[in-house]
Amino acid sequence: MGRVEVSTRRRPALPRWIWPWLLLLPTFMSLGAVAFWPILEGLRLSFTNTSLISGSTDYVGLSNYVGLMSDGRFWNAWVHTVWFTVISTGLETLIGLGMALILCERFRCRGLIRAAMLVPWAMPTVVTSKMFAWLFDGQNGVINWVLLNSGIIQSNINWYGDPQTAMATIIIADVWKTAPFMALLLLTGLQSIPTSLTEAARMDGARGWMIFWTIRLPLLLPTLLIAGLFRALDAFRIFDLVYVLTGGGPADSTETLSTLAYKELFSTLEFGYGTTVTTAMFITEALLAVILCLWLVHTIRRVT
Amino acid sequence: MTQSSSQAMLRRGVIYLGALLILVWSASPFLWQFSTAFQLDRALTSGTPSLIPDPFTLEHFRNVFVSKQLQYYILNSMIVSLTTTFLCLAIGSLAAFALSRLNVKGRYGILMVILSVSMFPQITLVGPLYIAAATLGMLDTYTALILVYIALVLPLVTWVLYGYFETLPREIDEAGRMDGLHAIGIYWFIILPMSMPSLVTTGLLAFITAWNEFLFALAFTSNIDHQTIPVGIAGFTNLYYVPWGDIAAASVIVTAPLILLVLVFQRHIIEGLTQGGIKE
């Protein structure tokens, strides 16, 4: 006890309650300056006609938002973004689940395969984009060559150069990159299910599919939904893949909200309108997060 | 009724086929990129792709360093990513320690707010931050990128470290306090040394995030003095054709170290990420 007294006497200057806040201060400052302030400043800018070319900074009320509502390019990007989010999240969850079910069985080289699955995730997205640009190249791409030689297609497809197939190519690249990672997340969920449950069901004569539907899937559902939620929120922000692979083209067929906003900000330098797009995007993402979270809590409550 | 042995065989077969498919899925695109890096442009455009380079060439690696000057991008990326990693570990571990070990009112609220930041669309932040950086004369500096990256990585770092600190028994804090250690002393002499495995994993995650980041690097830097690797590779174009071989060589150079790190630390990475993202 005596030692404790010594230590308190040695540091009389700061009261005890202040220490935790002092340790949290750098984090608060960093997130405040780089995350929260820009959101508010973006909201403020969206009410102005700020332009880095003309130098104007006047308040214009809601006119940017009025313009946004009737801007065909915005709705085009909005639809693409939602479409991409739904399809890629759905495919990644399904394929990830399939991979996870394989991985939770015992077989040789399982460690090697699990390690290999981290490769797509660890690779820079810019490299992934370039890699798929080469794989799916319209002239010398190896995908076209394989499809041609196996007789699936009759002539080369100009994958990401054709408005018909460009979005599909981007979705394929994204699913390639993210599905294995999803599988690893789901695998930890599957492995936390006690094997005694599945063993007991097998003893009772239940088949593989029965075990999956009645035991594994219900118990995995919380993990599945949370992983899906995080993935959807992440997919909604997609930028790197689109920017590098197609730049939003051809004919705006792959334009997403992030690439549209980037062009508005850094090509035309119309920061007033650009921040209107990003603020609308932030609101959509926040609504998406709240709705998905509520639905998730509801579903998990109902199941468990 | 028990499963007949032919059914069991079929089951094994399906599992091994599935495993093979997963391996092909994960490894084959990069394998092709790897092979491309060692092939001549004329072989790449010949119409019949071959996995084994024939003739074998290092020309693309020479191009990447001599004419594209990849070494400068690598240097920039190293400086930015390593600084981000160390500062992030320092700041994040202090926050995680305070949240886990000290009496903080509303700690779960704070954790949720920190987590929510990781879901903000980055494009929403880039405009105002660009104006701020321009006003402060910080465009084309490492500092601006590092300051942004710290905030981008902090939520993950804080969450993973918080999760790890929570698993350390509280009795050791008590013991430290008995020995007259202050809060900072407990952090420095007890918690940090015990958390080395988690610090390594978290640091690796922070490093990979900073190394791969594209949007802010694209917006904030305009020349080779400060541009990072993703911006460099995205800008790889020749006048009359796409230099697929050069791009592949650069991809191999910047991805190979990541793959090695990931293979070495794979178990820890998966654990760390599930802690931060999925389990509570």
C-alpha cells in the first residue's frame, strides 16, 4: 500500500479521470480532422457554387440538389452502383459460402489453399484491375482465347470495351477478389459451430444437405448477414476497379457514384456540385447501413 | 442405415474437386500475370498464349526500372506505408488500451463511432481534404498522405487491438498497479510486450491498406516525387499500345512481397480480421 501512495505523490499534477481521454485524444483528433470534419465541410460546400476554376464560393441554397435530382448522369451512376452492390455482394456471399463449406472439411493441403485464398485480397486493387484488363483483353486476352478454342463463343468479345459486357467484367473481377476472403470469414463462423451437433445429426441418419439446412445455415446466419452487410457497404464505394479498368466508360455504362464524383471534383473542378454528389452518396450509404442493421438485428433475433 | 462406401468416395471426390477449384480460382490469374512478365511482347500478341515463357526475357523488368522508374514509386510507397503503420500502431494502441483498461464512460459508444468511420465512403472525404491540403500547401507531400492514411486505418487497428487487449487477464494490471506502476507504465511495460503477436498482425494489415490505397494518392499527388505504386501502375501506358508485359512485371514486383508476408502470417491475419470485422 505504501508504494501506491508514493506513486500518487509523484504525479500530483493530473487528476485520474483525465488519463483515458488523454490517451484517446490522438485518435479523436485524427478521425475528427480526416473523417468527421470533411463530411460537414462537404455538406457546407454542397450549398455553394464553389469552383476551383472560376474561384466562386457563393451560397446558392438547394440549387445543387435540385440540379442533382434532374441529372441523368447521377441517376445512371446511382443505378449502376446499386446494381453492382446487390449482384457482387450476392455472388460473393454465395460463392464464399460454397468455398467455406469445402474448407471446413478435412483434407490434405488445406493450409496451403487457405493461404492461397488470401492472395486476391492482399493484392492492390489497381494491380487486380490491370490483371483483369489483360485477362479480358479484347484482342489478346487469354479468356477470349479459351472461350474461342472451347467453342463457347464464335468471335472475340470486347469485354470491358463494350457497354453490354463492361459491367459484368467489373463484377467478375470484384467477385474474384472478394469471394475467397468472404469464404475465410464464413469459415471461422462455421468452425465455431460445435461438431457434436453435426455428428449427432449424422448419427440420426441426416444427409449432408439436411445438416446444412437445419443446423449449419441457421447457426451461421448471423455471421453470414454481418459479413454481407460489411461487404455491401464496401461494394457501394467501389472506385479503384472501375477507375482503372474502364474509367466509367464505355458510354458511361460502368459509371458509379464514386467515379462520377471524382470526375466532378477533379476533372471539372466544380467542388460545389461534386460535394453534392458525395453528400448524396454519404446519405445513401448511411441509410443503407441503418436499414441493413435493423433488418439484421430483426432477422438474428427471430432465428436465435 | 449408414452411408455406403461408394457414397463416401463420392463425397471425398467432391471435396477434392472443390478444393482444386478454389486453388485455381485464387492462384491462376496471378500465375498468368507472373508468366506474362517474362514473355516478349511479340509472344503475347501472337494469338496463341503459352504459360511457359518462350523465349524467356527480363526485358519488361528492365523497362519497369529504367524507363518507368518504378524504384521511385516503391520508395514513396515504402516511406508512406511504414510511417503510417508505426504512427497508427502508436495512436491506436493508446486508444485501445484506454478503452479496454481504463475507466471510460460510454466505451461502447466510442467503439461504435470509431467503427462507423471505416464505413464512410472515402470519396466523400477527398474533396474537402483536397481543398484543405491545397490551402495548407500540403499537396504533393508525404505528410498529407500519411495523415489521411492514419485515419483510414485507425478504426481497424483500434478494434483489433481492443479485441486482443480484452483477452489479456486483468490480474496482471492489478499486479502492475501493486508494484506502483501508473496507467502509462502498465501500457508500456505490461500490455504492449504481451501483445506483440497482435501488434505484428495489425501492423501488417495497416501496411497492406496503406500500400494499396489509390484514391487519395491519385488526388493528392501529381508527380513521381511523391506518387505511390498504385498511381504509378495505373498510369503505365505507352503511346501506341498497352504495355502488358511491363504492367505484369510491375505487378509481380509490388505484389510478391505482399504474398510472401500473407503466406507467413496467414493464420494471424484471418484471426485478426475476424476479430475486427465480424465477432462483436
